[in-house]
Amino acid sequence: MTVRQLRTLIAVAESGSFSAAADRIFLTHAGVGQQMKALEEELGVELFDRSKRLPILTSQGRMIVDRARRVVRDYDALTRTEDDPGLAGELSLGAVRTTLTALVPRSLADMAQSCPELSIYVVPGLTSQLVEQVERGMIDLALVSRPRVLSPGLSWHVVAREKLMLLVPSGQRSTDVREILTRNPFIRFTRQAIVGGDIESWLHGQSIRVQDRVELENIEAICTMVELGLGVSIVPFNPAYMGKSDKLTYIQLDETIGCRELGLINREDSLKQTAIEAMRATADSICGLPKSG
């Protein structure tokens, strides 16, 4: 058994297929399959249920993946020297989908310039899903909305506070928020996301009944539908890294709606603290959020 085989096993578990894992770790599909077969023979267990279209981890396979993560983390800690800047290898970054069109691409571009030997692998998802993956060690860190509860052992670093604003087509004449929301179809930000739940709570608190047209988690899709006059929406907005369209108008809401707080979350015992700190600094420079103290 080798550390390389364990890294491959982890890649298959996180990527969902041999092909995706092969692309991620720069092996051929056949090479991944050979390593997994050899590992199964050495351990004397079946790691995957191969009766499905894609290989699914067995219960024993899931336990071994958890152990493999611990072994690889310990190995990396053992082999790292004081001179190692920790800015090489791979960093897995989870990201809520609303960050994938602006903040994440800009961060990746800046990181590619400052840390050219660091490969960053992006995993999209909802905040709850990504926080769980960070807790389980499946990904190194995640850019998410502030969780309702921060579990022990996790570190939270705020990078942005985005105002929640009413989004309307640019030809909209009225500026009365209640009138706009009650008279137009509402394109809802998904309630599965924390910010969507906050929006729903605010509407309820204001006794505003909207006419739901569709519920989406893609902010680009929401903007397109509003541009085409299909309805109005409430979305998070930060001019530091999000562009405006001349076909859209953002209207301020009262302060009771609050804002969405975005941040990076990671395990405090992560062995990739140097790379995590670099990602924090990059996001901070893009967002320009004033730091207290």
C-alpha cells in the first residue's frame, strides 16, 4: 500500500468517478482502475460496488476513505519542512454558486499569479453541504454564507458583507418596495440557501405576500429573468466584485433585512494553513472589507 494509492482513493471518493479522478490527479482512467484494484487486493475488501454505472463506495470503502484522509494528512505533516511554503500541490475549495461568476474566478486568477505551483480544485454546492464536507475533511476550505452554528474545530474568516437589494428591470418607474413586490411576479432566491431563508423571513416579517414565479439558486439566471421583465427579485449584491447591467436597477431595502456575510471556513487542524491564508488574503484584497481592530 502506498500514499499515492490512498490519494487516488480519496480523489475517486471526492470526484465521483474514476474518469473525474484521473483528470484531477493527472493519471489515465486505466491507471486509476489499476491502483484501486491493487489496493482492494492488498486490503482484502471490495472498496466499490461496480454493479452501478459509476463506482459507488461500499460501507467498508467509506470507512477506509476516512482513514486514508487521516493517513495522508499525517504523512503530509511528517514530510513538510520548515522551508516548505505550503503553496504547492492541490487545494480543494468549496463555493456557493452565487460566487462562481465573479468572486471565485477573480480569486483563482489572482492565486494563479501569486501561487503558480498551487492547483485549486473547485467544488460547487450549498452552504450546508459544503460545511459538512469541510468538517469531514473532504475539502480543504469553503466560501459560504455564515453558518447558523459554527461547529467546534472550524475556523471562520469573513471576506464580504453583501447587501440584500430589490432587483427590478431598468424601466421600472415605481420605487415603492411594497408595491413592486406585491404587483410583480417574484423570482425567488432558493430557500435551501441561508440567504434565501433570510429573504423569506424578511418578507414574512414585513407582511409582504409575493407571487412566486420560480425559485432559483443561480444569480445569473435570476438576473436574466429580471432583465427580460419576467419578474423582480431580492438578491445579495456587492459592487466590489459584482458588475451592474444597464438593464437592471438595484433598489435599497430597509436595514431590517440585514446582509449576507460571506466567508471562508476550514478545519483548524488543516495541514494546508499556508495555502488557506493565501486564499484568505486574496479574497480580502478583492472584497475590500474593512477589518476590525
